[in-house]
Amino acid sequence: MTHKCARVGDNVEPMALSEHDLAAIRAAIEKDAAAVRRADWDAITRMFTADAIRFRPDQPPIRGGNALETFPPFEECDYGR
């Protein structure tokens, strides 16, 4: 089976997410947040693919799973506290 991604401007209906999908997304977000709070960069790196992009507040994006090792310790980030 071949899948084609929609592009901006395509006239397609968004696909609804199931409660199972939403629960899985929430669990992944919490797993990531817990690893950041622990400053467990090895765990964070394992959660992302080689082509991952992580967007940080007021910082340029980090590109690539291995590049996540450069993510600064949680205490050094200003997350609007």
C-alpha cells in the first residue's frame, strides 16, 4: 500500500484521531517530559528518529536524534518560569 501525504492547499479532510490515538500521544508527551525533568538525555535520544526535529522555546530547532544530546540541562532552559 502506498500513502501520499497531503500538502498545504490540498482540499482534504483532516483525519480524526481515536481516543486510543490521543492516549498514545499523551503518553509519549509525558514520557518525554519526564525524561527532560530527569535530564535523561539518553532516554530522550532513544525516543526520536534520526530525522527528528525538536523545537525549543526561544532556541533554534535541534535536528536529528543524536543531536538531541546537545539539548541543555533542564535547569539551564527558561520555559517561562
